[in-house]
Amino acid sequence: MGGLMKKLIVSDYCAEINEKIEKQENVKRVPFFIDIEDKSIVADDSADIDELIQLMNNSKEVVKTAAPTPEYFYEAGKGYDEIYYVTISSKLSATYNSAIIAKSMLEDENPNVKIHVFDSKSAACGETQVIRAIQEQLELNKKFEEVVENVTAKIEKLNTIFVLENLDNLIKNGRMSKVAGMIASALKIYPVCVGVDGAIEVKYKPRGIKSALNKMISAIGELTNIYSDKILYITHIRNEERAKKIKEMAEEFYDFKSIEILEGTALSTVYANENGIILAF
């Protein structure tokens, strides 16, 4: 086989990307679509997060989100020999299905192409973890099959924790029950949620944000006892101060390899809402 293998990672735009990931130049992202009132927003880097938050706060209606279509994944992957798709949890979105369809479209055109779709079973910086894991495997020149095996094993061990200050959109979108949401709001409860096999489960129901952040930090220790080989990613929705506070707290208790703060994308903003925090490790 002549020529250099062209390898690519394609994720959806719920994943955050920092400079370290970007400078590898092997990642593309495909957008979601957000419909709010009569506005349609392409949820990529062009989306204005502050405007989105304002629109959501002023809207009585359900904010609708649509997954990237198969065509987006197909177009992104065209012309590559080895493609790794990374999607938001298949339990939260149809994105995974779109990537699977794109995979078969590309395989029909080129029987030699190697494609794998990773269901991150997470979102936001959980997807960032998967992207970074693939990059690390490629840096080590691992074969396609090894990359798939090693990254799949990583996903199985991946933990996601989040604290949301505003549950409106999760309730409006049916991702959380109305009653649970109403009780939480009334009692100033900030649910500390964890990802369990790609679904969202409430782990603690502390009252007040301070208590919630403490619980979030202690939950890290309950989910894993190995830190030194892990990166802790912290995604925040327009509250860098809170993210920095969590970073300080995490540094105090755990010896992560590194702790990196990421700014939430438009899609994360819809579900985590302003001041939401997501951790993945």
C-alpha cells in the first residue's frame, strides 16, 4: 500500500477541544442544531453562548436540539483511510446512529477504509477524554484494532460527574422528571449527577452550591482510587471562577496527572445551563 495512511478523529460539537488537542490537526467536529422560539442556531464555534443563555432564560418553550445528520459525518470522513468517530452518549442523542450510518456509507464507497464509532457514554469533556485517548494511541503508532480495543477499555473506566445550577432545560426536554426538578428547585437542591453506562443518575442531593461542590469533589474519590495516570477535565458554562475553585479543591485531594479547564460548547450550554460544571476523568 503506497502513501501515508490518512487518519482522522471526528466528534460531534458537544466535545470541547483545547489547544493541545487542536494542534495535532487530526480532529474535526460536526455541529448540532438548536431551535429556540423561532431561531435556529448552528451549535459549533460560531454559536454565541451568551445570546443562547439569554434566549433560554427568556423562553417558555422547550429548547429543541437536533443531532448532526449522517451527511455531516460522511463529508468529514471522506478521503481518509482510518476514521474514529466519537459521539455523545447514545442514550442522550441520535448522534451515534448518524455516525453509524455515515460509517456504512463510507464503507460502501471504499471497502478498504477502517472506521470505528465510539459511543463515549458521556458528553462534553467526557468526549474530550475519548478524543485525547485516541490521539495518544495514534502518537504511539498503534494499529487500528489496538486503538479500538484500548480506547473502548478507557471508555468503560471513564467517569463523568456534573452539578447543575439550573435544571429547566433538562426538565423541559424530558431528560429529568418534572417532579424531581420542582422539588430540587424549591429546596435549593443542586443535584450531583453521575454518568452510569451513558445515562444520567442523581447521586447526591445537597442543598446549596457550596455543599454540592464539596460532594462533587468527594464523589471523585468514590468513583476511582487511581489518579496519577489520569487527566481531570473540568467543563464550565460561563463560570470560570467556579471551575478554578474546583481545580484547586481537586488538586488538594487528588494527584491527577493534570487538571485542565474547558469552556462548554453550545450543546452543553443547553443541557448544563449557565454555571453548570461537568467533570470527566
